[in-house]
Amino acid sequence: MSRLRILAGALALALLLPLTAFAVDTGSADFTRYVAIGDSITAGFMSGGLSQVAQRNSYPFLIYRQATGKTTGFEQPLVSPPGIPAQLELRSLSPLVIAPKAGLGSPLNLNLARPYDNLAVPGANVHNVVATVTDNGGLHDLILRGQGTALQQAAFLHPTFATVWIGNNDALRAATSGRVIEGVTLTPTASFEADYRTIANTLAAVGAKLAFATIPDVTAIPFVTTISPFITLPSGQQVPLIGPNGLLTANDHVLLTAQAELAVGKGIPAALGGTGQPLSDAAVLDAGEAATITARINAYNAIIRTVANEKNAALVDVNAAFADAAVHGVPVGGLTFTPSFLTGGLFSYDGVHPTAFGYAYLANLFIAAIDDHYNASISPVNLLPFVFGTASASKGLFNPADIGMDDPSTATLTPEAINNLFWSLNVNIPAPKRPGHHHRH
Amino acid sequence: MRRRSFVVRALGIAILGAVVAAPMYAAGFGIFEQGTKATGMAGAFTAQADDPSALFYNAGGLAFVDKQAFSLGGTYIHATKADLKGADPYPGLGYHAEQKKLSAFPPHAYWVRPINNVWKIGVGIETPFGLTTEWQNPAEFAGRFLSTKASLRAFDVNPTIGWQVTPNFGIGVGAIARFSDVELVRYAGAVNPFTQSVVNIGKLDLKANFSEGYGWNIGILHKYNNSFSWGLSYRSKITVDYKGDATLASISTGNPVFDAILATKLPFNTKLPVKTAIDFPDMASLGLAFAVTPNVLVETDANRTGWSAFKQVNIDFTGGPTNSLPDTTIQQQWKDVYNYRLGVRWTTSPSAQWRFGYVYDQTPQVEQSVNPLLPDANRNGYSIGYGYTGGIKADFALMYLPFKERTRNKSFAGEGPFFGTYNTTAWLLGVTLTF
């Protein structure tokens, strides 16, 4: 071989090297086939809709990218913008108007010949994962496509690694509907444990290494905390709103969905120009209900910790991280992100689901726990593009303009926004309006 | 009295003007180069202290002064490299930022004279601390919410008395008045509710006015015999309390409604009274000098700097509820450090002397406090100097100061990531004239 050819070969190699994904040290974890089980948060749901604008940076995708160095091969049930249901946008700050974007998205990856790697279904609770095959045109059908339960499909893929973050909806429905109904909006502990163990045992049986995540206290999300139970007069005096059981106290929560009622004077004393009529039960999560939900979440988390320990799995303590974030915020480079609605940077326009930054932060919680437990050296997600909103463009994953994403600067939950949100959360209180019928093809 | 105070202040401001933009070049934000003869030997001078810069290096040397002398000089400092390569999770792998390459000329001046064979007096003006960091493209710099510019200027007025106890043993004691000012600039950001991403909303420029703090120093020099001498020098800790103003200049987010909301929440474009304090460390030096031949002298020094005094910088807004921002604390939690110096002095003729030196300077900065405001690192210094003695004395020194790479991968509890690796390189050129 001539010297020139050796040189050319070396040059070609040098040119190729940067293009080759270099091996990530995943320790004793193996991300050859990674599957995610979960609900809307694992699905990458954001601002009241499932859209690839957010799905392409879902926390499971970010874990996959960091653990494998690859950006392809992790299949998700992508939906075109503006999503199913249509994602919410901020129309104006004054008056504060949050409404769904016009139109509806359509599924982009419906013909994948195998189950998705991200099998999370918005609205799913722990029992849905083990039992639900169809929901008659809802998001289960979009994602499960009649091929079995999420858990069956996960097992079918024989994952080498699986993350399980399920249980939020077992308590969230009680919080967002303002009604604690045992066995309806709040899952009993015994059935939670039985279903959770079924998930863990099934995944362990097919040889998957596991990471489980705890459930954050859903009574601390902006959906629950944003509206004060008091009206503050110019004098500084605080006048309580009127709840279904009388005047509200500081420990009662007025839900974000109460805005529609407040706008027509409900819940506001007549002396202050209101109707003097009480807010509906669905608009208020009272102190007792909130305490019941928090206690139940603690019980769920005790089960999750026990199961994680039994399966020798990584435990991602989202509950502790969120509790800390609620008090201290999430500091990054001199900035502090907080759970405040609209301006905190952690929660999207629905007050329940994370922003792009929030998802990247969650991915880093998972990665840190996986690194720790499996003696891996998976790098955390670079937060810079998520802080400054250039996530998609800068990493070359997708360009918002290419997929017809609206100019974000063109963005009160309108009744339609609330309906969409409840529909996707599987909250049955207000009837869903229309988004259901589109995704069956 | 009031007039004298005014003169001191005016003089002080003039001197501070000359010290503008001194990049820190002894570890921490110290500047150990206060005499060109010493700089030629990388600061290994405590056991020699045989020119007027003894007032800084070892006041014990003042005891041996036998005629009046006046020394004036400065050190030209030029940073050739000061940059940051980011690490995940923030500002991320692939991120790169550079500081402005700063040049500065911190001066020094000394006057010494004997009163009689036993008692000697002197006054030194020194610039033993200083710091400037300034990042390029500040409005886009990923660390802009931490710091885009930091400037600390300080000089000491150091009257000293020397006592020649025996012909070969001297003690010196001095008082130190330290004059200093500080400027800190950073940006304020907020989440734009329309884009759910961070935008600049203001630029906070904090200026602490020229303020004073007081301390003392002591030194011993023992010329044991013709071939061995030793010296011990100590300069005390000094705290300077500053008062000043901060101004938060508004930056439009592009949305007038959001701008208006911010304007109701933040005291934009108004002077906000502020106070802060900096604890400058004490410093102790031990030097041993051996004359290997009548013309070649070797000195080794160890310095201990009490940087553990630099625990945090509290910035207190004192303007009351309507004219202030939340108080902030910049955590430092530094450590005491030693540095080691080796100097060689080679006298080639009665009028010429060559000097060589090496210093290993340890950073006092713990990893968690490495940030854009002050990215410090361990460093090596290599020096060469030349001294000419004729009608006047002229000293020249050149020092090359490559910093070790400094990487931060952890934060204090409750503080977020700003991870990455800093690289810095500087050259120093010193000139001192003595009459």
C-alpha cells in the first residue's frame, strides 16, 4: 500500500470519526432496547396536547439519546402540530387568554410494524398500563393500536432497559377534578400495589434492568396553586372566595379551571361585584381533599420504593426533587426556574405538564439516578438550548419551521382549552368536546 | 483635616485609575509582584529584602537601610488567553466563551530613609490585590446571569518603621490603609411567557464606592552570616466595607405588555443603595537565602495566605421595600493556601545582576466557587530579571504565567450548574527605578 493511500485512509478515518457516535459508558445498564412506561409526562405531553414539537424532546427520548449517542431508533407515537388535542397557546397576557391552537394534529408514525419504544399513554393510571387495550378513540388507541396493553407490548419488545414512571394519574384526577372519590378519582393503595407489582414483575421477567420514579405531590402544581383563595383589596385586606362548602381558607385551593366561573362572578362576594354564588365543587380542591391526596401519594411512593428495592432497580425520586423545586426552585447558571404558572419556566400552559426545560431537567434526574445505580457515566442533557428555547434547532433534531410550528410569540384557559385538558387527563367531569374521533385510521 | 482627607481620596482615585483592569495573577485575587527585583526571582525575596520594596516583602529589611531612596515602578500584565469550554448540563459541551484580553499596569512606589543608625522609616504604596474579569458578547454569554464583568481595585498606603536591633538583625512594623472599590455587572433574566424560554430583562451594574480598611504588618530579617540569612514577614487580614449604588437598566423583551408587567415588579433604571464587604486575607512569608558563592545567591520562600477569610460576598440592598432588590450572597468558602518560590541571584559585575525564579502558586478557590466572576487555578510562574546599578538603579523582570486548566463539575448545595473548564495564560513585565 502506498504511503499516499495510507494517508488518504487515515484522513478518511479522521473525517469519519466525528460522525461516529462514540460509545457511552452505561455501566451495568444496557440501552440496546430501551422502553418507557408511563403517562402523559413520559409521553412528552405539553401545553394540553401531544405534539412532536414536545415529543421529540420527551424525557425518555433524551435519556435514549444521552445513553446511546443516537437520535434515531427510539420510536414514539409522533403527532403533527398542533397536536392531539391541539396544544394550548398564550394568546394575550392582559387579559390572560390561553386557548388551543387552531386545527388538530394527525399521527405520523401509525404504521410502525412493532410497538413503540415510548409506550406511555396520556391519562393512563397504573391499572391502565396492565389492563387497558382500547379506550374507544382516545389516546390509548393512538398509542397501543389494538396490539395489547402497554405492558404486554413492552414485554413483547424484550427491553434490556425500561423506565417506569406511573401513578401520577392515580392521584392527579382527584386534584384536577377537585373531587376525591375513592376508587374513581383516587386509586386505593392495595390495587395500586397489585398493579405496580405486575408491571415490575413482567418487565423483570423479560430481563429488563429497571428505573422507577416516585410521584410528585400533585397538589403543588400550578394547576392547583396558581389562583389564590383570597381576593386582595387595595387596602391589603384579604377577602375569601366562596367555595362549595362556605368561605375558603388559606389551605384550600382554587383550580386553574375555576377561571371560567370567576369570570362570571361565581365565588366572588356580592359586595365585591360578584354573584355571591359559590364556586362549583370541581373548581375547588379543599384542604381536606388536598391532605388526603398528599397522604395517598406518600403511600404510593412507599410502594414504589419497596418495589424498586426488591428489583434492585434505580429509583428516581421525582417527589423529593419537586418538593425541593417548589421551595428553592431549580437553579441553573444564575437563573432560578420555579413552578410558577407562565413565568416559572418549569410548567407549560396547562399548569400540569412540564415545559421543554422541565422535561430536560427530568431527563437529568433519571440519568443521575441511572448513573448512580448502574455505575454508568451517561452525561446529563445539555440544558443550554432548553433554557434559551433553541433546543430543536441547535441540536439538529428538528426545526420548528420545518414542521409548521407557529411563531411562539403569536400565543385564561378558554372553556375549550379546559375541555381538551380534561379529556387528555381522562377526567370525566366536563364532557369532552371533539378531539377524539381523529386518530383512528 | 477634611482637606487632607480630600487629598488622600483624590490621590487614591488617581492611583486606582492606574490599576484599572488588573487580571488576578497571584492565586486568588492577590498580586504578589510589588517590586521588580523580587519579581525577577519569582517573589523569593523575604530573606533578602534589600531594596525599598522591603516595605512590602519584609519590613525587617527596612532596618538595614543606610541611605534615603525612592523607588517607582509598575508591572505590565497582559493576558494572552482566558476562555471557558462548557460542560453538561450547563452551559454544555461544545459551548465556548472568551474573556476580553486585558492589559494592566499596577504601580508601586516606595520611599525609605534612615533617621539614625538604629531607626529607619519608610512609606510604601502597593497594589497587593486586584481583579478584573470581563466576558465578550455579554448580552449572549451563557454565564451572564452570574457575572459579565467584575472589577476589584485596591491599593495600600503602608507607613513603616524599622529598628536595626543589632548590626545583622532587624525588625520592621507598619500600618496599612487599604483603599478599594468594586464593580460587578450581570444580567437579569426571566421566562418570557409567550416563548417559555429565558430572555434578558435587565442589566444590573453594581458600583461600590472607594472605601477604606485598616491593618498592620511586621517583618524580621536576620543576616546570620555572609552566606545565610532568613526572614519572616506577616501582613494582616483587612476587611473593607463598601457602600454604593446598583442600577438595574431595563431591557425590552419585545412584548410591551410583558415589559409593562416587569416594570411594575422591578425597580428599573433607578439608583438602588447597596452595601457589601470583602475580607482580604492575611499573608505570612518565610524565606531562607544561601550564598552559594560570593556572586550566586539562592533563596527559597514559602507563603501562606489566609484565604479562608474569604467565605462569601454579601450584597445587601438597603433602599427599603420600594427601592431595592433581594439581597444576594456569592458563596466563596475558600481555603488557606501555601505557595512556594525559588529564586537565584547571579551578580555578574558590580553594576549588573541576573535573576531567575520559579513559583508554584496554589489556588485557594474551591471547585464549587469557580465561576465567570473569578475562575482561579493553580499556576506555575517562570521569571527572569536583570538589574543595573549606576547613578540610578533600574530593574527589569519578565514572568510567564500559564495557569493550570481549571474544571468545575460541582456546585454548592442550592446552587445550579455552571460547569466547564477555564484556561488562562498571562505575561508580566516589570520595571522599577530606584533613585
